[in-house]
Amino acid sequence: MQRDSAMRRMLTGLLIESHMMSFEQLPSRVAVHAAAAGFEDLLIYLGDLQRDVLRLLTGKGLNAAESAPQGTSELPVEGTVAGRAYQYGHIVAGADSADGTHGWWVPLLDGTERLGVLYVKSVQDGEDVRQDMLVLASLVAMLVVGSRDTSDSYARLTRTQPMNVAAEMQWTLMPPRTYADSRVIIGAVMEPAYEVSGDAYDYATADDIVHISVFDAMGHDTSAGLTANLAMGACRNHRRQGTGLGDLGDAIERVLLEQFGSSRYVTGILADLDTSTGLLTWVNRGHPPPVLIRDGRWTTLLRCPPAHPMGTDLHLPTTVCRERLQPGDRVVFYTDGITEARTPGGQEFGLTRFTDFLVRHHFDGLSVPETLRRLTRAHLHHHGNQLQDDATILLCEWLGPHTDTLTTAAPLAGVPQPQTTD
């Protein structure tokens, strides 16, 4: 009862302060309130843009090197205890201290978006304490998300290199890279993260419909970024006015032609998934066909007669195609930078290698975000970390029409469950 009261005071205090709390104040104020509930030495680590490292959020006046465990302010995701908590979405036990306190690494998520990890120490142990850690981490994640969009400090902390203007526009406009509810799990990645130009992705929900779109604008410069941004904005604008898939591509094209004439174009896939029935409807505007992964074992291309790329004004007919999904099906949308990019020696990453990787890691039981993170690492390694074209993947898994979010969607999406790894 006493612990419940302490937790209530901690959460209430943080919520009250949150209305006037800046991003830079988070580490100090969270640490003060957490200490009142028995959580000592609290540290907030946030993942960088490419999810390679976890970086300490210090706030003004805190010395990162002295505050962080083992004297470090940056921890790699691969090969560390903190990284294991981040990758698998479980609380992971850290080193115990000489004073008898237990150290823990706790996944830090907002909904299903992986933000980083918390490090906390506690004299007490047990299932109730670990549940309290997850509750605290959830609130801290909400505070981070609520303040990051107006903070240049957040952008600087989560970037490990300079970003070009086109990438700045793309990352600002696009939705989070992870989304999940009781019906679908969506994960997306985009590389080169700091120099991406013409690729973009989008998704949104409306009643039972989940809309998904992937765009690839011609070129590899800021103009390509402007074209992709305009295409995505036009897509959202007309979609929200009720324009159907059959006419949506032409509506986007009219906007592009009005702005650029026929000098710029965009390929893309525009799709709607009816989550009540599993019916996937899509149109192809000169883009690589999506891949369907079924039963985690076999793959097939979802072919559809392509219309012309948006902006070329070729007046080819648009075909609306349909596929009935089964619960657990994963549909993968991608740009040609994934499958057609070549190494200096001329070797492609290729569609077969791409789909085999997804199938193999599906069997490993990894969440959608972690699977895509590892696929991106493999793709970059294959090309010596030098991509000549933008490479984007968006994966959507349909869970079925009547799925329990807590028991099914959460672990697949990487949401922390009441598990502990020693």
C-alpha cells in the first residue's frame, strides 16, 4: 500500500509538471520524482536516427561522462545490456551495486515507437517493482514525444552526423517509423537516413481502413525531396477529401504537373487495407510490386498492371488490384534502392536476398521494428555503407479482424511485456 502511494505521487507530480516542462528539463525532473518512489540514479538514453547507438539525455548542467554507468554517454545497441533491452523489448537486469541496489535497463516506448531505454536502480525487487518501472518508462516516453518536436536539442542528440536539407524535410513530414493497434503492425525504415532525398512513406487510419503509400521521386537532390513531399501532401489532401484509390494517383499527378510541368515525376504504390476483412486494394504507379509473405514461409509478388509514374502525363489507365489477406500476412512495400542497388563490383542486394532475410527473421520471433533495423544493417553492410540510391521499406502485418492488442500485437510490435532477462 505504501509503494502504491509513492508511485501515485511520482506519476501525479510528473504529470502536473509536464505541462510546463522543456525537453532539457526532463532528466533532472524525472530523476527527482522517480527517487521519491524508490528508483535511484535514473538515466534516460535515446536511440539515434539509425538505431545504432543509445545516447544519454543529460539536460543543461549535467556531465554525461560522470553520470552514465561505466563513464560513458553513448552505448552501442549491438553487444550491450542496454541494447538487448532495446532490441527485445524486455527489462534486462544490470549489475548490482555494493550497497545492495539492483540495476535495471527498461525499454522506453511511446505506444510502439522505440525511443530508447531507462536505467534505474532499486533496493526492492519483484514483479510489482518491474511493472512500476514499465509504467514510469511509459510516462517518460510520452514526455519525450510531447517535447521533442520543438527541441533542437533532441535533434542534435539523436543525430550522429550532419543531415541534408531534403532529409530534414522528409523526416519532419513523415509519420513515426512504428505503429501498431489491435489490427495491424506497421514498421518503416529509410536510408541513407541523413542524405535521403526522393523517397517517402506514409500511412494513416480511418475507421477500418489503413492507408499506406510509398513514393520514389526522380533524382537524388533537394528537388527530389520537394517532389516527394509535394506528392505525399497531395495524397493526404485528396485522400482526406474522400478521393478513392482509382483516382488518387491522377489527383497527385495534377498537383505535380501544376507545380513542375512534366519535368518531375514520382513512382509509387497507393494502398488501402480493410482491417475488418483483410482485403488489400492497391494501384501501382510505375513502382516495384509489393511482396506478400504468408505463413512466414513463402513469398509472392503482388503484381498489378502499372499505370505511368505520376507527373509524366502519359494518360495510361489505372488498374485497381485486390488481394484477400490471411491473418498474420505481411505485405512489404519498398523502393528500387533496396533491390537494384549494386556494390562497386556490380552485385545487387536483390529481391531474393531481401525476402529471404525477412522470412528468416520472422521465424526468429523478432518484432517488426527490430527485423527492419537488422535488415537495414545488412543492406548497408552489403554496399559498404555507401548507397547510391534511396532505400525505403514499409512492412504492414495484418493481425486479423478480432485480435487482442495486449496478447498479440504488443510483443510482435516490440512493446515491453512483464518479462525480465538476467
